[in-house]
Amino acid sequence: MNRPVVLIGGVGAETALSLFVAEGVDARMVATAAELREADRQGIRYTLVHVGPDDGEPEGTYARAHHRVEHTELPELARKLRARERMVVTCLAFAFKNGLPGGADWVVDARFLDNPYWVDELRLLDGKDPRVRYYVLGQPLAVEALDNLERTLRPLLSQYHRRGRMELMLAFGCTGGRHRSVVLAAEMARRLSSLDGVDLEFVARDL
């Protein structure tokens, strides 16, 4: 399967195009929603990048962008898009008290589960410890939630990829980002790792 082309819009599109081409990325500029619709009509697989502020155009490059970036972020994004052959799904654990992670596509709130923090022997551990994992996954609601999410995501990931998405972040949050979210994020990464053409990353942001 051919890699998607990178389409670039926004006030910084010309600068971004030069940078992406220098990095060996197959990139082209687009300016209007009509040009995007034409790309869709032709069946072009693309990753859409918008540089700069909102253009205010319904269904334009800002509204539909896979990546919205400023000029300072372009070099890193260019390197990522050059190197990426397979879709990367990141299962990230975070603490709500420290704010939502930037770039999260799906956010799962794990605070419906009993918190290991209130179990004396588990409080100082984290979700990477087998004892915490056993406590969290021993709750039927945890397994049910993971089963339902996995059932939903498996068919969707190929559709994301078909439409040019090369990265997707699944963010699992709990109060402190140490126990419940870590267990759920790690378990979902393990489950989805069997998918063909997808690389899984597990990140515990607040440990």
C-alpha cells in the first residue's frame, strides 16, 4: 500500500512545503475546501497539515486537519511524516489533575473504577506493578469497558489509516495518573498490538 501524500494548507503552507520536500516527504499545497473535495473524489490518500491560525473556512484545511501546527513545530512533524510507514497508536495514561494531554483523539475516564490509592499496600505502587494490575483488572467493569473499547476501535483503525491518519492517541485518565489509567492504557496497548500494520506505544505521562 502506498504511503499517503501530505497536503498542506494555512498561512505557512509555502514554508512548510519547502521544509517537507527537503526532508523527502511527498507534499503538496492545498488552499480551499474545494481542492480537498477534489482530492477525496480522486481517492487520494493523504495526511492533512494546517499551519497557522484557523482559516474560518467550513470543511477547509483547519477544520479537517490531521495536524494543526505552528511554524516552530514543522521540523519535528516533517521528520515524523518522513519516517512513518506504519500507523502508530499511542495508549497514554495521564492525571486529570495535571490537565488533558495535547493531541488526544480519544479520552477515556478511568475514575469509575475503585482506586488502588485507597488500598494501603498498593498506594505507593503504580499501574506497572502486577499487584495493581490485578486489582484494577479484577473489577468486572474494567474488563467490560476494555472489551467494548477494543471492539469499537479494531475496525476503525484501518479506516483512520485509509484516510491518511498515521498517528492516533488514546488517552486514559484517572485522578493521579498512577494506577487505574496506567493499567487500562497498558492493557489496551497489549490488546491492539496484534493488529497488522499498526505499531503500539504505551506512555505513562505522569509517573
